Amino acid sequence: MSLLIIFITIVVIFLAAIAGLLSASETSMTASSKIKLHILAKSGNRKAELAQMLQQNMGLSLSTILLCNMLCLAFINGIVTDYTTDFFGKDALIFMPIITSLFLVIYSETLPKILAVNNPEKILLFVIRPIWIIYKIFKPITLAINYLARAHLKLFHYKTTIQDDFAGLEELRGAIDLHFSAKKELIDERTMLRSILELRFVDVDEIMVHRKNVTMIEADDPPSLIVEQVLSSPFTRIPMWQGNPDNIIGVIHAKALLRAVQAHKGELDELDIKSLLTEPWFIIETRDLIGQLQAFRTRREHMAIVIDEYGSFKGIVTLEDILEEIVGDITDEHDVAVRGIRPQEDGTYIVDGTVTIRDVNRQLDWNLPDDKAATMAGLLVYQIRMIPDTGQIFNIHGYRFEVMRRHRNQITLLKVYPKIS
């Protein structure tokens, strides 16, 4: 009898160890970094390749592991309950399941999972070969169980779809949001990565320079005056119009103009300015930034003229504008350093009405909506559906907007109170 007890004890411990191995495998498979496994697989690590294969079919892999784990636990409970009743009688049916369950929860579930969470890749690579064998052996059974489960769900008209949980954009965004540190350089990295993902959801008209702020030159001006305007401008490329500002006939490049001036031997007013113009590139205002960035690269151009659906001139967008959406403001010695967001000692911010909502959210880490309006003044007008007067205060999505200055029908200056947590 003593040999039988020893044998049963060994079997129970063995099954408990297998259950613990399966529990650790389940946790490590879901917690392991796909990036780390990908790097190891590229370096020729065969175990990492097997782990990637299981992760690519995560649903079936976890179902197989859970099936085997359940079988081990069922056998343990059955063996222990059966043989303890021979010694303790029917009373064993009351206390032995409690003792067995407590033992299994600690040593076959909790302890292995804690180890796996702390070292997911290491644990997964350690157990991957036996798990791979188990996966291959039980795969037909698991497929059959999954088929029966889906068939029963169809009886209730529930449609099941197979989704790729590891290729979604939301998962990538979540990973970027977790990339957080108090160090400014890491915060900037997270902001840039998040901005890259948002490019396809931002239209050109949200970041363009509005036509009223665009520096332009009339083509019919005397060449000497045009040269003077170009030299006094901080911009390299300047649109030129003729007749009316909507009729843009080309773009003058400062370098091309200076080369022509240097080569010209006669009077400056005899210089043929129009021959130096490059053909304007017109784009629609609803084009997304990722498409426009690719277009800039393909055409090898740095500026485009933005028009609306009726063909009217709305503004300009440059390659630098899109890059600033990723890395933040880029200034050089010729730029006018006007950011339009000025913090105050009382914790409020004085914000120019033309400042874009995206710039405010990025700089102050706010979450003002930018789907209906592009600028801070536009957001206020859209929300209240009127042109406010100076001194009026409004509550917009938890932020207080105070109108400080208004020029005709345009809100030019705002005081914004941060949201109270």
C-alpha cells in the first residue's frame, strides 16, 4: 500500500508540474514582446521562431494549452479524491477538494504565472519545445472543439470573425503611449511617434498657412520692386499672382531670382521675372498629410498651393509644415519666433486665435477636439455658434475660454484656463 501511495504522490506532483508549466506558458506567450522575439528569430534563434509561430495563431495556441491544463487539473482532482476516500471515507469529499484546489492554485497557477510575468521571453523560450509538441499533438482536438463552439454560437446568430490582434494600429498606439518617462527627451520621442501615426488622419487644411497670412507678390509690379520684396522676405519660395490673388500664375524662388539678377547686365526693371517662375502645384484641401508627404518626395518639391472644392485659393502648405507636425516647430535665423502660446503666472495661457488646436494639444498635452475646427478661435466659434464679445467666458470641453481681443468678426486673442482634474 505504501508503494501505491508513493506512486500516486509522484503522479500527482508530475501532473501538477505539467499544469504549472502550461500556466507559465500561457502567461509568457501573451506577455512576451513580439519585437524581442522578432529580433531573436532574425538572429537565427530557432526557439524564437517557434514562439513566433505560436503567437501568430494565438487563439488556437492558448486553447490547446488551456485544454491540456484543464485535463491535468481534472486528473489530479480525480486521483486525489478517489484514493483519499479509501482512507478517510466520504468525509474526504468535503475537505480534500479544498486542500487540492489550494495546492493547485498556489503551485500550478499563481507561482508559475508570477515567474512568467517577470521573465516572459526567457520562460517562453525555456518551455517552447515541449509546448510545441503539445500544440502539434492536441491541435486536431482543439480545432474540433473550436468548430463545435462556433457552430453553437451560430445557433444564436452570433457571427465570429478572425482578427489579427497583433497588426492593429491601436495596439501600436497603445505601445507608444506606454513609452513614457519624466525625461523630456523620451516624452518628445513619444510625441513624435504618435504624430507619425496621426498623419493619415490629418488633412492639409488643418496645418496650412491661411491665405491671409501668405506672403505673395503681384506679378505686374516692377521687377526692381519684386526683387526688393523677395530680398526682404524670410521665405525662399513666394507665390505670385496676376489680376487677383486667386489667380496664382507661379512661384518665384529666391535663389533663381538672385542668379538671374547676377547674370543680368541691363536695367533691373528690364528683367523678365515671369520666365523665372515655376509652375504652381495645386492640391485639394482634403488631402491627408501622409499622402502629401509622399507626393512631396515624389515630385521633389517643397511647397504646394491649397485650393478648395471650387478651385479657390485657400493657402499654402510646405514640406516643413508636415515635418513640424512630427518634430514640432522648426525655426531658423530668418523665422519670426511667434509661437502664440504664452503661459501666465496664474497657470492660464494667452493663446492667439490663429494657433492650431493640434499645436496646443501637442505643446500642453491637452485633449481639445480638432475634428470640427483647426484653430483655437475656430473651436470657440464652432462650439458656441456665434461671434462672442470681448470679455465673455465659455466652458469648452472642460477648458475655460475667455475672449481677450476681437478684430471685427475675428477672435484674435484668448485666455485659456486648464482643465481642472
